[in-house]
Amino acid sequence: MAANNSDSIQEELGEGGVGVKHEAEEEAEGAPSSAAQATATTMLPRSSSRPQLDLSGAAIHGTLEDRNPTILLPNQSDDISHLALDIGGSLIKLVYFSRHAELSTEDKRKISTKRRLGMFNGGRRSYPILGGRLHFVKFETGKLNECLDFISSKQLLRGGVDSPSWRSGAQPDNIVIKATGGGAYKYADLFKERLGVSLEKEDEMDCLVSGANFLLKAIRHEAFTHMDGHKEYVQIDQNDLFPFLLVNVGSGVSIIKVDGHGKFQRVSGTNVGGGTYWGLGRLMTKCKSFDELLELSQRGDNSTIDMLVGDIYGGLDYSKIGLSASTIASSFGKTISENKELSDYRPEDISLSLLRMISYNIGQISYLNALRYGLKRIFFGGFFIRGHAYTMDTISFAVNFWSKGEAQAMFLRHEGFLGALGAFMSYEKHGLDDLRVHHLVERFPMGAPYVGGKIHGPPLGDLNAKISWMEKFVQKGTQIIAPVPMGVPATTGMGGFERPTSKGDILRSDASAALNVGVLHLVPTLDVFPLLEDPKTYEPNTIDLDQDEFKYWFKVLSDHLPDLVDKAVASEGGTDDAERRGDAFVHAFSAHLARLMEEPAAYGKFGLANLLELREECLREFQFVDAYISIKQRENEASLAVLPDLLMELDTMNEEARLLALIEGVLAANIFDWGSRACVELYHKGTIIEIYRMSRKKMQRPWRIDDFDMFKKRMLTDRKDQPYKRALLFVDNSGADVVLGMLPLARELLRHGTEVVLVANSLPALNDVTANELPEIIAEASKHCGILRKAAEAGGLLVDAMAGIQDDLKDAPESVPLMVVENGCGSPCIDFRQVSSELAAAAKDADLLILEGMGRALHTNLNARFKCDALKQLAEVSWFICTQLDEETCIRRMIRPMYQETSYHICDSLEQDN
Ligand SMILES: CC(C)(COP(=O)(O)O)[C@@H](O)C(=O)NCCC(=O)O
Ligand SMILES: [Mn+2]
């Protein structure tokens, strides 16, 4: 216990095509499973999959009364924009927005809690932002028909299945969609003819700039540098963003000086761009697609084609001007002196030589323009780059070399979608003006992160299609089980550009059509936790998930998979359908792991918190609603049965002994963690209660870090009457953890006049108790305890759990309330930059935080500093760190080998005693 104080899936649709990225297919349209339906009322927008279930459910079965527009759809109107296009010479980029299903799910407890927290505003719309998801999809312009089919199959012109215009039966005839790029002119008639819609043209430069500005403002890890094969995300300071140079490399290249929102000037450009590479490449190599050409370059050797300094200087460097022998003196220069035909050269070498020539040229021209305007930062976007390591390294090298390190080349994860995003932003009512970083959660559904076997087929329409695709993928694709290790970066010579350092045998997924772009979930109900001491410097992850660290977690998570999938399948009744979904889940999650193993930065800056959440999201993607449901229920029942005895025992103690016993109890009960192998092995050795008792015996002081005396003084001496006004208890697991650990502690705080807010997960994660499950548990516990009963009544919990909403609070009994709020997460960890608005509201009056568990207090938030007292507790290491914590000592002790070791240690010693 520690404290601080303030103190797809890319499918190739046709031969060799660039294909379409089907992360858009994330919206499962299939009917929810029975378990999914049963819990549909507990769903929240944070998850990618829950709202999907709600989405179809709402349209088909839902009623408007079930919904709560106050929270989720404040700006809803019939003319909401949801689709914008950028139709370029080579590719069509689509950005579309699908709204979240509203909370048919908004349950009465939440309304009641919100009232108490002063959040209920009588139905007025309080959130300016529309909740939903922003999808990024692209098609080859040559396959325009596929794009048109996609738009109509997804009902994008109707705003999706729950669109108001659809409900009201509006026809698409008078629908106008925003479009930019030359194709907006060229194909306007075709759109009208095929879809009956008009394209409203938006200026391309305007769109590029507003798209880039949006991304740099709204997405935390959008920009990155790429040098010598190494990718590093750059945190952009909003107050120091302008001016910058934006270089958009599409078919041609535009160079734009950006001075602010809507303030820019196209200062230059070059006609030697992506179209040049593809065009020349196609003529010279007979490649059928851009990606094929790019893939070819991976195996190329440009020295057979390019004239190097050494070729001119007889193998020597031209050191006087800083050029090494291997520096390219003249691209394609070697071919003039050789009596060879085109067919005598390897297509691989031609492709690499071309790519290098064009990338380098773009880098150099960009640098010259940056120099012209005194700009230090150059952002490169456009589909030419497509996350391709060699291209980025070449551009970076040119910028770095010519500017002597003064200017920096940066790349954007959504590089290809700047124009489409800008067109989207040009709708008057897109509702995203007030968007903040904390409103966006990026998800990587199955289709987004990787490509593999050349699977052909129709767009994925529903869950079944997704699973079938996964099955086909497993048969054909090998990449997901055979990750490609990163190449060892080589050195570049003395200022000259030599061999590319970052090219492997296989074209990385990010280098092909899929990119590393997930689906952006806009969740207007997320907020920054107001008690963070310094949100700007806050980093949730305790350790960096670098390659080594990732290897460790790869094994932990892979080892856990068989057991997890067994539970998941059982939780859905063990049917054939559940088995099939289970297999698909395993393959999909393994594919994510393999992708990350290959490149830990593939999905942006990805920490352990993201990784653990990805597993939960992946389960939800295959409609596993709550894999641990029966374990949770069994443990809750067993623990509730012994609660009365525990409370009686505690009540015989004096205050001081009781406080210690309570804290020991919290530490002891936190051993019930189904995510830890050591803990799970232990569960086979005894009953829940036996293990709890043993564990309690082990929790004798002194703890590894022990600030109990400080806490005791605060509670029992310094502030005897009301030590704290409001405590937020971040609960962790189910069963003993919450019933025998946290609830008795909550009871003690209530006794001292402290309001208690139990903060629990919004969505299931392993065996973590959720906010929706808590009222019932509390109701059960209240049968044996007057303090809990009165407080729960005052907090509106009992009435909710037993009889429905308590509408009139005037009659509520005078008592310190016990409340429940959801944290906005569906993971074992918590990122305090993105919590539910309900929790943020509850935090305003809180002066004590108690965080427990590995996920919330160790993997994340070990280093977090808050504006009030905060206890962090971990059973695995029996910690109790109170106010004046020596953070440095604590952090050094808490690195990974350490907690693994302690976790085993405590389990071993419990077993020996058994
Ligand atoms: C997944 C978890 C973070 C959940 O822990 P909790 O927050 O419930 O304490 C934890 O079980 C964990 O880190 N497990 C993997 C390491 C291990 O096997 O011990
Ligand atoms: Mn847990």
C-alpha cells in the first residue's frame, strides 16, 4: 500500500491491388450472443465492441426511452456529417464517423449517483462533442466501384443503421458529402449516378492543413521521427506548434508553410512524387501495384544502378567534402556507362534506386524550403510514405544531413488521411471543435493492425465473416506466428547516404495498405482526473514496454491464453459458436502480439496498460462479454457468506487494532488476482476462505514499504472527527478482494464520517468487479451491517439494487453516503488522463484516494502524484506506502523482475503453510 501526498484486415480485392482496409468492419452487425444480450444494459462507450452490440440492438430492439442523449449524443441532428472523401490520383481516402449507440444502458444507479454528484442537469445537453468512432479506410482510385459498393453497403450515406435520417426514411438524393482531391471533380457525376449524392468540393490545401492541425492537436502520439530504423514518438506542445512546414507527398508533392489554424501558404512543391515512383516503377519493373513495387525494393541493392562516389573515385571517399565512397553521386548514373538493357537489371534494384532517388529529393527540397522560412520542423504526410521505414529514413537522412541536424523530419501516423480528415472537419456541424486529447481512445480491431496472406473476398459484414476471415488467415498466413525481428541498425558513413538500414525481407504491415491506424473512438464522457498533480507530466505506465520488456510480456500473455480462452468459451455456454469465436480470439490476439513483438511501436506509443487493455478489447471484439463471470459470482458468494463473521471479529477490536487489521485485510484479499499465474496456481490448493486466512497471516508488518503509522496518525489523531471528507476507493478484483478487503475498509471510513465512493471498472477485465456488479454485492453485504446499509441507502445504492430508482432525494436519510462510480475503463489498469466524467466529478470533493492492485497501482500509477493523500496497496509485495513516500526508492524496487519474484514468493510461502 503506497501513498503520496501533494503535498482485412487488409483484403486484396482483386489481383495485386492496394486493397481496402477493413478496420471499418469493426462494426459487427451480427446478432449479439445471448450472454451479450443479457448484459447489454451494462454497456459503455469506452469499448469498441460493446457499443457495436448496442448499435445493432438499439436499432432493432431498442426504444428511444432507453437512451440518454444527455451523455452521449448531445449534438445529434438530422444533418450530422459522417463521411468525407479525398479522391486522389492513386487512392481514395475515406474518413467516416459512426455514432455510438446511446446508453440504452444508462442505468438508474448512474443517474442517481450523478444527481448526488451534482452532475444531473435535467436532460440538457451538456457535452459539446458527439460520441462515436472515426474510421479510416482507403481504396485504389482505379477500383472506384469497390469504394462505391463499400459506401452503400455500410449505409454511410444514411449515417449508419441508427441514423436519424434513416429512421425518418430520408432518401440520399439530396445528400451532399464533402470531398477533396481532383477526383471530387472528376468523379462527381459518377457519385451522383451510382449513389445519388452530390459531392461538395473542398479545397485540397485547406483540407490538408486542417487535417494535420486536427491530428496534431487531438492525438497524443501522432507525430514521430524515424532515423536509422528507429521510430520515436514526439510529444507536440500545443502552444508551440506553429509555424511548421507540411509536406504532403501524394502523386505530386505540396509544400505548405502553416502558421496557425486556417493560416497557411503553399510555398512550393515538386512534380516528382509518389506518382513518379509508381509510374516509373511500373514501366520499369512491370509491377502491378504500388505496394508490390515497394515490397520489391525491400530486396533491392541500389549500388548496381546508382553511381556511387567510390565508382568515380576508384573506391575512395571524397573526404574533403564529407562524402564516403558509398554515397550516391548520381541516381541511376551507373546505367549510362554499362552496355546493358533494362531487362539486365533486377527489378528489385530498380525499385530501390527509384525509391531512394525520389525520397531523397523530397527530403532535400523540403529542407531548402524550411531553410527559406527559418522553420525547424517538417511534417511529412501523404500516401507515398505509408509508414515505410526506408522511405522515412531516407527523407530524415536528407533533412538531417543538409540542415546539419538543425531541422527535424517528422511523420504522421494518419499520414494518408490528412485531406479526407480536413474535408470531414469542413462540415459545419461535425461536432469536433471542442475535442480534446482525452476524448479520443484509439482501438486496434482485428482489421487494423496487420495484413498477411493474400485473402480475397467480400468486405467483412459481421462477426461471422470476421471469424471466417480469421480462419482463412490462419490457414494461409504465416506472418502472425512468425514475427519478423527488427533489423540491427547499421551505421551511415561519413555524411553520405549509404545502404538503407531499415529494410527487411518482408514488407511490414505498416508499409502496405493497412498502416498503423486504428479506429478513433470519440468518447465525450472521458475526462482528465482532476486530482492529478500535474497532468502534463503524468505518464500512466510505470515502465517502458521496449523490446526486451515486450518479450517478457509476450510470454506471460501467450502462456495465459489457453486458460483465458477456456474460461471465455465456458462463460458463453461452451457452445460450438463460442468455441469458434474463442479460436478466432486466440488467433487475433496472437496476431497483435506478433505484430508488436516485431515492432513494439507499431501502434503508437504502446505501454503495458494498452497491452492489457488490448487483450480485453480483443475478447470483446469476439463478443466475449465477461469471461470470468462465473468465477466472480462464485467468489462473491463465498466471501459474502463469511463477511458477517469478519465484521463481528473486527468490531471486537479497538480502533487502532481494527485499522491495522483492515489494512492487512485489504492487502491479504488482493491476492485473488486471476491475471497472475502464481496466484492462480495457489487457488488450486485451497478454498477462497482458507487462502484469504493464510494470506492475512502473512501480512504482518513491517511491510516492504510501510507508512501505516503515518496513515494511522492521520486517521485517529490529527483529524479524529472527520479524517477525510470523501475517499475514492479504486477497487480491484471480485470476491474476497472487494467483499472482505475493501468493503470493511469502506465501512470504517464511513464510521469516521468520510463519504466513500467505490470506483470500479466500467467493463469487465479478468476478475475485476465492475461498477454494475457492485450495488448487488453491497446490497447483500448490507443485510449484515447497519453502517453499510444506511450509507448505501444514502448513496442510492440499495434502492437501485433492490427496487429501482429513487427519484426524490428529499426523503433520503441523513447519513454519510456510500456511492459507486465507474472509472471509464475496461482494463486492469487505469490511465488517469482518461477517466469517466462521473469519476472526475466525484473526485472534485475527494481528499483521499486508495488504489489497489498490480494493474492500477503498480503497472500504472506507481509514479503518479496526486493533489491529495493517496494510498497504493499491493498484496503481492505487501506494501503500504503512505504520504511522504520516497518515490525513488520505491520505483527502483518496483521494476518487473521484482514484482514477479515477490508474487511467486508470497504464493510459495502461503503454500508451505498450507
Ligand atoms: C493482469 C494483472 C495486472 C492483474 O492484476 P491486478 O490488477 O488484479 O492486481 C496481473 O495479474 C499481472 O500483472 N499478471 C501478469 C504477471 C503474472 O503472471 O504475475
Ligand atoms: Mn484485478
